Amino acid sequence: MARIESKERLAGGRIRLGMVCGGEGAFIGAVHRIAARIDDHYHLVAGALSSTPKKTLRSGLALGLDPKRIYFDYAEMARRERDLPDGIEAVSIVTPNHLHAPVATPFIKARIHVICDKPLTTTLKEATKLRALVKKSGRVFVLTRNYTG
């Protein structure tokens, strides 16, 4: 826990953000990136942005990501980012609803804070399991509701 909390922050104190899904042609990913830029508290530095490698690479490059931080697998992203000295501090999950829990799990286990689009999960069983993982991790899990404003 101390290692993650003591990582150097970007200029201006911005939080290093990763994103899963939300690449080229995905409306909600763009909405989350706009929201992250509005208050200037986040800087997108890594992503697993699509289910297809070509689209993932195109999306990451278009967003200005370092090619070494464009991932084709979200679980690999969680593992690799956890071990980087400047790894992501939080991940934004904007996948289809049925993937929220499976995608959040490796990030929680890697002790990375999670920002997840609604709904939390598609079943109570998944939600209960996710709650236990979050509680054990000591990380923050945020559920967004983009259409409330």
C-alpha cells in the first residue's frame, strides 16, 4: 500500500489514469475522457482500448499514449502498470455492462483504484464478490453516473 501511495505525481498533481475500452468509435469512453479533463485532476497514460489489436493501437496512438502503455489485454495492463514506478493510480472502466466485474477484478487485486461506469455489475453475486475484494484491497471504487447532470 505505501508503495502505491508514495508514487510521484505528474506535474500539477494529476492522477495517472488508465482506461479499459472506450477507444475509437466508443461514445462513452470519450465522455469519460472529457470529464477527466474538465477538472484537470487526471492524465490518461495507459489503455486497453478495444477488443481488437488494430483498433486498440490506433486508438491509443490517436490519444497520444506511449506505445509501450497501449495494452491488448486488460489483465496484462493491471499487472504491468502495478509494477511500473509511474504506473496508473486509477483505471476508468467503460466496457459493456457484463464485463464490469471481470475487468475490475485484476485492477483491484493489483491495488489500483477503480472508476467504473454504471451499472456496478449485472448480478448480485458479482457485486457481493466485488465488494469483498474492494474492502480487502483498501482501494477506492467509484461508480459513475454520467447522465445525472
